[in-house]
Amino acid sequence: MLKLAKPNVTPPGGHTYEDADTKHRFKEPSMQALLKSASAHRVANNLPVPSDFAAIIEDWICLHLPPGLCKTESGHLARRGLNYSTASAAIRMSSTVSRIMRRSSRKPASQKVATQRASLCASCEHNLRMSGCLGCRGIKGIIQEMRGGKGTSFDKKLHVCGVTGMLNHIQVFIDAVTIKEAKRKARSFPQNCWMNEL
């Protein structure tokens, strides 16, 4: 998860947070006050308060800030990746393409094909990381629903395709015909990308 580079300085926009379950938005004068309000809100709504809730809130704030204001777990300034709004767009794009595939009654790619694709995506420079906890942001559940519980051995290394804008977790399971239709709007792919073969 991301952390504020200067935790004692109020970040641009203040100390804000939106609860992933209730969508209630908070704004407080300090991180401590924000954690207290958000925790009380979850208790009042019979929702569990994660043991690392403070880290989750800080990560959420960072995902809404410009690059360079937060640091990664390794201590480096976070400069590359997807912010919250861009990640949300990736989810919408993936969901749309998945619906197209289902409505067309097209079968998803086989497990073998999906795994082969995932192995290439995992090492691709355009596999852009979505910082933060996928489960905390509700993305893990969306991924599982869209791909019917399937997965690959490369799942932990898959993020978002910087070319198509889709979640790679979903993209590797999309059938060839749907991919062909979706990729018409995309720019050129890396030389070793599996999409070049479709």
C-alpha cells in the first residue's frame, strides 16, 4: 500500500476518504480524526473494521493525489501507476467487454491459452500496477465475478493493460473474436504481445 511521503503535512484536498461498502465520504482535519470517524461509521453500519484500516485509508488518499506525494512500501516515491479514477475506468472497460462476450454466447479462452497470455502480460512494460489492496477497493470480487472464478498462476503479477485499458486478469480470458473487436480502437501493441497473433 502507498503511504504519504510527508504524513505531518495536510495533503491537497485534505484528509478525505470514501468507504468502499457504503460509499459515504468523510473529510476531517487530521488523519486521526478521519480514522476515528470512518471506523465509527463502519461499526454503526455493522461492518468490520480492518486491523490495518489506517493503512487502507492512507492508501486511498494517495490514490487520489498527483504522483510524487506518496511513497511505496519500499520507500520510493510513487510516480508511475494508475490512480483511482483510471483504475475505475479499467473496471468499466473490462466489464463492458465481458458483457459483449456473454451476450454473444462466446466461450472464454481455454485455461491453457489464458495462462500463456498471462505469462506475457505479467512481464510486459505496459502491465501497469494499480496501487493498493484489490480486496479493499472491491476489485477482487469484480474480477472473480467477471471471469467465473477462473484464474492463472500469474494472477498476482497481473495489473492493467496500458494499451487497451482493461484489467489483464479479465483480458487474458476474453475470446479471440471479442478481443479483435475491442482492439480496433487501441494503438499498436508491443512486439511480443499475444494480441498481435489475433
